[in-house]
Amino acid sequence: MSSKKEDPRAIRSKRLLKEAVISLLIETQSIHELTVRKVTERAELNRATFYLHFIDMRDLMRNVVYDIYDDLSMKLSPLLRIERGSQEHLLTFLDYFYEHRKYLAVLFEEKAFQRKLHDFIVEFIQARRDALDINNEEELVSRDIVAASILGILMWWIRDGKNHSSEYIAEQMSV
């Protein structure tokens, strides 16, 4: 079975549109102000190109969010094998959020993004526990509590605690 390779122009156009969205999120600090016109102007592409790749702004935003989770998954998956007690996985996770804080702060305003991020954190916690062979019933309940705590800390840090480093936040989370 042969897989069809995506046209490099299509890859470039999608990348430019996604970069334009991120740039506009940083600039305007609002998802609700994004329009196809603003995004295509920023990307220096026409509306027809936009609609060739995305159904609407929601579809583009969904793709941007999926890219965020793909990036996080790639960064975190090697860390599943790190021994218990190591903060390396936590620092990698926090560094990602700190590096992208300007537009993630805007995404945190959306309940759907918060829910998806919570689910992502729960899945990572479970994968880490599976890798460390932690399998008791109490741990299943506590992973939701831990995920909610991490999400709350991330939201506070990105909005109000930007002057703190990821090392400081990791240290506080480990106390």
C-alpha cells in the first residue's frame, strides 16, 4: 500500500496559517478576535488557501491545539522511563509551558482547552505509573486530583506567576 506524500506547498501553507494564529493570539490575547481574514493577512496567504486546508477558524484552532499535545507527547514520552523521584519529567513539562506561555495563557481561558489538558495530564500520570508498575486502586482516584492540581498550578503560573522559573515551580510542586 503506497502512502501519498503531502505536497510541500500544503505543508508550508498550513505551517504559515498556524504560525499566524499563534502570532495573533500573542498580540491580541483573545481567541474571539481571530478571523479568517486576520489570519490569512498575517500569513500572507489568500482565503482560498485557508479554506483549502481548514473548514473554519475552529478547525484551524483544533489543529493548533493538537500540535501542542503532539509536541508535549514527544517531549514527555522518553521521560516515562525515568526513575521515581526524578524531577526531569516535571521540568521538561514546565519548560514547555514557560516557553509558550504567551499564547498558552490565551488558550487557558477556554474551558475545552482546560478539559483536554486535564485529560492529557491524567493520561501521562497513568502512563508514568504504568511504567513504574504502580497499580493500586487509590492511585487511580488520585491521578485526577494530581492532574487538577497540576492544571491549577499551570494556570496560576502562566497568568500571575510568570516571574518564577520552571525550576522554582517544580521545587514547590515537590514539597
